[in-house]
Amino acid sequence: MQPPPLHTATPQRLHPLSLIQRFVRSLPGFLVLLLPMMFRTTGRSDWFTLVLVIIVGALTLPLIILHYLRFSYLISPTEIVIHSGILTRRKRNIPLEKVQNIEIEQSLLPRFLGIAKVKIETAGSQAAEGMLEYVGLDEAQRIRATVRAYQKNPGTASPVPDHPVVPLSDEQSSETLLFEIPFRRLLLSGTFRFSLLYLAVIFSLLQQFDLSQVVESALDWVSRGRFEPYLDQAMASPFLTATVAVILTAALGWLTGIAITIARYYGFRLSLEGDKLHKRSGLFTVAEGTIPLAKIQALILRSNPLMRKFGWYRLELQTMGTDVRERGHQVAVPFAQEEVLLQVASHIRPLVFPDAFSPVSKLHIRRTFIRYALMLSISLAPIAYWWPLALWGFAALPLLLVFAYLQWRHHGYALVDNMLYIKRGVLTQYLWMVPLDKFQVLYATRSLFQRRLELASLIVDTAGAGPFSSPVIHDVPHPDGMAFLEHLYNAFQATFLPAQTVSSEVSPEAP
């Protein structure tokens, strides 16, 4: 049976099952209020908590229903219009030409209910510009097809034909598969990631539920008392206790990193559909979306020392719309060898890695070391006032010097085939690859200290670049920096201005 076409002129409501999703999402708040009552004797404060829970519940349910009744959306040939708000009414108009991506996301309960969240992302937005929570899965795919059709045929009154939306499994058969990651490879990629994100939650549970006693009892039951003397000896020694705590923290952080990687990139699939990249991934929350090739501003090769030793890398894309979950970048290949990355990147931009990079000034070592030493001093000074042993923290100064040296050694730049390459980083190593035709602003900055040392920093600004995620060349000798800046601008003018009549702003020096 064919579903009816999307009537864009009529305001649409969210799916009725979105009421269930919102109610279930509000339950953790009630549980947080009830937790103190579950683990101690009932008292006067607990009766107050119970009354508070009842009041919150009496207010929450009507608000959920009112949100559903007061929310509507429609799609016209020129824009997406979203009406929302209970007491304060809001109307959001999103021009279709500004829409970069429509992401369809399903967590566990929405997958069971057959509904999905639709995120509408625009150029340069740090979060979704519009959010539809939740619509039917067929409706979500129909919305995406409608927007795509209007974008391809602007001004058309009815671009969507009266035929069913192609399911995802059938739609993918017409795409060119670029990359997918099997589970064994995904598990391997998780071993290179360390995360402390959920350790605070784990330790909070240990304190709230006294799980330490449960773990100790479990170990005693499994070992039948054989480990009890060793546990008592470890608990009696502060050094052994601290060592065990560090080992357990590292193990939990490592396991957490594996779990996050599997949950985020399970079933990762990247394919090429016309002039757009299509990707889908997720274990508990399945997300799928598109990345227009024309909106990709830069490619980023990311790794760490351990990954580089075994030849593993990650390919990210800087787009006009940013993904907050991925630190402002879109992940194209989460974990692969260099030849695989180059093969995928060839569908976006052909890459020819430079044979050598121009290094920055060795004065970068001194400036970096002084900056880190000042940060260490500011951190230790107040602690040492109360605890003099904290002064031993200054023993890390030689390590900071080594780290500053590695920062200089891994920082360089090169220009090959109208592509600017910038590498930097030690623990997290980045290789920025910025096409010249994506330059928005190219300029140099010089701080007070840089002027005294005859240094400069070169900054390349692209569309959608954030303040902390843009390609920068730090501490270049001023004459060399100005010469390279002029060389970049001349290459840009000679290659792109005659054909595209693109205007660019260049400031040789900024105060």
C-alpha cells in the first residue's frame, strides 16, 4: 500500500506516540527525587519528597500533552516552518537553501515504537536549527525526500511524486559503498580510546548503593576466601591502595572508551549518493544523515602515537554545519589504514601527501614551555600554600620541556597541488588538508611576545570553522610567514579567481 504524498501546505503534527517517548524520558527525573527514599528509613523529609514528586508529575503530564498540541510544522517550496511553545509562541523559518543536512535518529524506544527524531542542520550552526521529536519513520524519510527535491528543483510546487518512500535498505542498494567497519575492527578501534566520561557516574553509584561491599563479597565468594589476606594487606598500605585505585581507574576508562566506540559506530556505513555522502551508524541510537560534497571545507587526518605506530588513522570532515558530538567535525572513516583513507578521500578530494613539511621556528619550543610552566605554577601555588608537598609537582618541568619539543617537532606546513597541509599535536595528532578554493580569510597575527621574537601565526579561516577548531600555523619566522602568505594568495588568485570570480580577504598583518 502506497503512503499518501506529503501535503506541505498543511501544518503537520508530531506522531501521537511521541507522547509516550516524552513521558518515558521524564522518568529519570522522578527516580532521582525518589532515590533518597529507597535507601533509608522513612522520615518527614521523605514525605516532603513524595509530595514534591506528585506535584511534579501533575505538572509534567499536562505539559507533555500541551507541547504535542501546540507543535506543528510545514514544508513549503522555499522554507521549513516550525511553530512551537506553550505560553510563549515561537515561529522558526528555515530557508531550504540553508539546509545542509537532515539527520534521522532513532534510539531504542523510538525504534520499538516506529518513530524517529528529525534534525535539521544549517550552515555554521553549532546545533540542529530545527528539531522534530518525534515523527513516524516513513514521515521522516518523506520529509528528507521532500527537502532534497525542493533543493534540486527550486520553485517547483509539488516535487515529490506519489509513490512510497524507498526504505533505507533498498535505498542503499543504489548507492556506492565507500566504507563500512566490521565488528572486530570496531572492537579493535575501541582499544585505542581512553575515556573518563562515565567514571564519575560509576563512583557516584558506588557511594550511593555501597557497591564496594557487593564487589568485595562477590570476590570473596568467587575466590572462597583465598584473596582475603591479600585484600587486607593492600587496604592496610596507602601506596598499594593508591596503585590499585589508579589501575582500576585506567581499566574502567579503557573499557568505557571501548563501550562508547561500539555504541557510537556500530554498523558504521559510508556511501556516495550523487553529490552527497550518506552515513549511518549507532547501536542504541541509530543516526543517519547526509553530507553534501560541496559543503566540505577541509579534511582532517586524526590519530595518536599508539595508532600511528600500528598504522591506524581516522578521517574527519569539517563542514559548514558542525556536529557537536564529534567536536565540530563529521566522521567519514572512524578507523582504517592509510590506503583505505586515501581511497575514500579520493571521492571527496584527491590527496597527495607532501614529502616534507616546512618546520615552524624553534622558538616555538621556548614559548610553549614557558606557557606550560606558568600554567603549572598557577595550579600548584595555591595548593602548596596548604600542602607543601605539592611543590614536588615542579619535578614535571623537564617533562614539560620534552612535551614542548615534541609540539615543535610535530608542527609543520606544506602546499601541494592547491592543497594546504598543516600538521600539529602530540597526544592527539592532526593533519589538516584545506583546499585553496575553500579559503574564506587568510591572515597573520602577532602577539606582543611574537613581535619581540619576530614571529607570526598564520590562520586559515574556512566556512563553519569554530574558534578552537581551525587550521593555524603557530610561530613562523615573520619574513617566512609573510612570504608564504603571499604565495598562498597568489596561488589562490591564479587558480580560482579567473574561473570563479571569488573574492577573498587577505590581511598581511593584524595588530
